[in-house]
Amino acid sequence: MAEHLAAPPPADGPPLSLVLLHWGRTGAGPRFTYELGRALHGRADVRVAVSHVAGTEQEAAITALGVRRLAVETYTGAWGAVLGLPRLVANIVRFRRFLGAVEAQVVVTSMYSLWHSLAIRLLLPRRTRLIVTVHDATPHAGDDHVVKLWARAVELRRANAVVALSAAVATELRLRYGGRLPVFETVHGAFGAQEPAYPRTAPRHDPPVLGFFGRVLPYKGVDILVAASALLAERGVHVVTRVHGIGTIPAGLADAGHRIEWDLGWVPEELTNQVVGGFDVLVLPYREASQSGVLSIALSEGVPVVATPVGGLVEQVRATGCGVVAAAVDPAAVAASVTQLLDDAALYAACSRRALAAAASDHGWDRVAADYARAVTEVVGR
């Protein structure tokens, strides 16, 4: 576990002024920005402002923070990004004025976004430091569009430091940049719901519900989960498997049977906790991973997790105690881990209890904010 500050240190001089920047409209980016902004706002050593997209799913929550903010109009759709270039020019001017108004010393980007990433050199005066949050050190298969790769590269070339959300990503970044960029490490904060969750002593459904949530891409291993469900059925372990997310049913799986429920389409961010909370076990059958934002939801909902032994998933599960890491990236290993959780009532209850405890402590946003504040302090050189 990375060393982190548990509470704001005594302010050594005036608070450092930082701006959280994310010009994405939907999904986890705005939610990550809000949660980080909320936690930073509670600290004495930094003064936070936020720039976000007008109409984002988190606009009301960000507004309620009472911090200085700049909402910008961007675009919808690929053609909107091209036709909206004059608006981007106007946003650059507005953003630079905003930086001056809040006397920003550091800008922190909380997640990649096409417009702000591509325009980052124009958005920032030379004297303003930039800390980039890196969710994935290497793009995943199927998530490597050339424009996205270009935008990420532009942002990283301007960066003065980066923050990784797992030790696995931090290690890869240190190897890649060879000391050119300082690499700071934190965790992905737990995404909580408004209603508190309570520890589970057993699955809530009969038969238990295994759940997958996220984009349906080859590296996410939905086919591994479906095959694992078939193995469980053959062994007389009765479960229902639900797949929620954006994408299409992979070839050959539409008629897989074995009580597979497909619910594909966009899920508004305010409903994601409800979806994940409806699972008895969250299964992350990934072939590769950096860390999982979906696991961060499961922590807050007290949903036990089964994950494959790849990337940052291993450290997330082991650091929080929220579940079981499968022995291999294959259906048999996933099925065995699911069986272990469902057959051991004490283990199931302990994983739920530990998940909630981690969400309220070392995987909560106060810890994440402390790590970011330390990065800001070091980058400014105070």
C-alpha cells in the first residue's frame, strides 16, 4: 500500500491553488472529478476550483460544493467535435482567464478527454504546472483509437508529473519515463451511493446473481465469464449471470444459455451503484487491467468480488480484502473462485464487511485527496 497522508498537514503558508480539469460529459470522469474535488475542498493546504462541461451528469453536485468553477460548452458526437472548433478557441480564452482569476498554480486533469487533452498546451500558460491522472499506462485492446492515443500523448508531453491509480500502473510509468516525469501513486476512490450500504452475510438472491458491468470489449473477458457460468451449471452450482454494459453480445454467446441475462446499453452514472448493488458477486474476468472503477463501486456496496490475476486487480482485491483472486485467467479458475465464495458463508460475509471498511478508510476519497495534495505540494516545490 502506498504511503499517504491521513489528514491535512498544518498549512505552511497560504493554501496552494489548483484547478481540476475534465471536459468529458458523461461516465466515470465527471464523477471522479466531483469526488476528488469534494475531498480536496475539505483540506486546508489546497484551494480547489473546477472546470467541467456544462450539462454534465455531475453538474449539480459540483455546483453544490461552492468552489469556483468554469462550465464550458463542448460537443456531442464526432462531427460536433470538428464543427465546434471555434467554440474550443473561445473556451481556451475563457479557461486561461479563469486560471488567472483563481491564481492557479497547478492544473490537475482527472481523466483523459478529447478536447482538453488535445488543447492542453494552449489551455495552460507556461508557468502553470500540470499533473495528469493516468488510468491506463497502456491502452487496452479495442480502446486504442488513433485520435485518443494522440490526445493522450499530447497531454503527457505537457505534464510536469503524473498520478497513477495503482502500483501496477505506477511501475509501468516509471519504467517508461525513466525519471523524466515524477510518478505519484494513489488508489481509485470508492464510488459511494447516497444511501449507505450494510454488510452482507449471504447472497440476497436465490439463485445467486453473478454480475459483470462495463464496456463489453474483448479484453474484459465476458466470454470467460459465460464459460465459467456453464461450468458451474454442469457442476450443479445454480447461478444467474447478468451482463450490464455498452457494446454488443460477443459472437457465439447470444444463445449461450446457462441463465445469462444480457442488459446492454448506457447506464446513467446515478444508477451504477444500483446496478452493481444488485449483484451478489461482482466478477471481473479481465484478460488485462490497470485497476477497476467498477470494483470501487462494489466496495461501497459491500458486494464481494472475484477477479482474474491481472494488472492492478490483484492489489485492489488484496489491499481491500473484498474478494477472491482467481488462480488463472480462464473459466475453470473463475468458476472455482465463485464456488469458494458461495460455499463459504464466513468468507462471503468477511469480504462484504472488509469492502465497506476499505471504502470508508484507505480506499476513500480523503486518502486519495491526501495523495494528490502531496503531489501538488512537491510539483510546486514548496
